[in-house]
Amino acid sequence: MDSGATQGVGRDTGRELGGFLRARRARVTPEHVGLPGGTRRRVRGLRREELAQLAGISVDYYVRLEQGRATQPSPEVLDALARALTLDTAERTHLTTLAGAERGPAPEARVSPLLRRVLDAVADGFPAFATDHRLDVVAWNALGAELLGGLADPARRDRNNARYVFLDPASRDVHPDWTDRAAEAVGQLRVAAGRYPDDAELDALIAELMLRSAEFRRIWDSGEVVMCASGSKRLRHPRTGILTLDFESLHVPAAPGEPGLVVHVFGAEEGTEEAAALAGLAEGLSHQALPGG
């Protein structure tokens, strides 16, 4: 287990910053940044000295960053490290968060009556559900619940998406691209852990998954960072088979200026086989909901 992964309420954020830098440094090959490689290197990725040189900072200061003894690098240093490590937008944001910016108390999940009505209103061919920063599914429509493995029935699946993915074998049937979904879940939890270091429930979830899932530990140690966006995903349902669906992630603030819930909406272009399959699945659910159905 990565000793810097989670340490309960009041986590040592300096160690988390150092752990993230180590994981990202190990990912970058010398050749990728124009340095000579060779076959006799003892470390995976860049050496500390090489990264410090690329970022234009002293080796001693970089070592202190990795060891958690320097915890508030300047914006200029963060920018230089991000460039040297070839971080993407999500990783840059996470690095800035670990350095002490944009942290705060964890938001409370606020599922308003209007949000519930919106989810139900888009149910005709559009599976949808909402998650909080811990990946707890806190709201859904009928089509989304059915397509995502039976969210409406807690006996069918855990309503925490990370726990479901890593601890329930059925998730591998629902998600044909399970490896991608697993990395996505870990990456989102890492972002939340960096932003809300005093969230005891989030700490407990991560600790549970570290203990019970070797796959979770492996991905966590890689330093994976993911933020919800848009694109396409494949889902499998017993009635429809595999569906390739478009999705969008819509952010609903918990309070002014504070991130809260993420609403995930799936759909398919009109006239496609996927759209027809979603319509058929929705029709079947509506018949089940009728008296005697």
C-alpha cells in the first residue's frame, strides 16, 4: 500500500504532493523530453536531477518537494514542473490543488427537487445519474439506473461507483472497457482527495479500496488524475448488448463558487441502432412501471 495515499482526517498534504510528483516523474522517459536515455538507468522515468534541470530549480529544492518538506511552491515553480512533467490540464489543476490552492471543506450533496425533475424529464432515451465528489450516486432516472447495473435497487449494486467498479464482478459485464472505467474512478477520487483533505468519509472509502482491491492500489500508485468531461463510453445491458453512447458531464454547484454534483447524461444520435435500443429499453421500463406490469 502507498503509505502516502491516505492517512485519515488531516492528511499530510506535503507527502501527497511529493507522491504525485514521484509518480509523474516515473512516467516521463528521458527521450520524451530530449534527454539521452540508455540501457543502464536505475530509475524508471526521469532522475530527480534531470527534472530539476528541466524545471529550472535546484536539485535540493526539488528533493524537499518530493520528501514533503517544501509544501507551498510558487506558481512559477508549479508551472515549470507542469511543463517539465508534460502534465495535462487535469494534472496541472491537481498539482496546484496539492500545493495548497483551492482547498476547502467537502461540499454536501444537494439534490434539489428541480434536479430530480430534470433527470426524470430527460428520461426518454437519455440515461442520466448524478454523483458527488466521493462517486456516490445520489440521483438518477429510471433508464440510467437500469443501464448502469440496477442503481434503483441497492441489493443489485453498490451506489458508490468506485466501490462497485472495484469490488463487484458484475461491473465488468456492465463496463466492457472496465480498465478505462477503473482508471477513471481512481483519477476522480484522487482529485477529490487533494481538494478535500479533511473529508473523513472519502478517506474511509479510499482506505477500504486500498485494502480490498489490488487493482485499486496499482492504479492509485500510478498517480492517475481524471476530471469528468465528455466523449463516448461503451455499456452492456442484457437486453441490448453493447451500446456505444455519447455522454456529457454537467456540473451542479453545491453553493456559489463551490463544486458539488456532476450530472452524467448519455445519449445516441437519432436514427442509430443505439438510439433505437435505448428507446426500446425505456419502453420496457415504462411497461414494468404500469400496474400489473
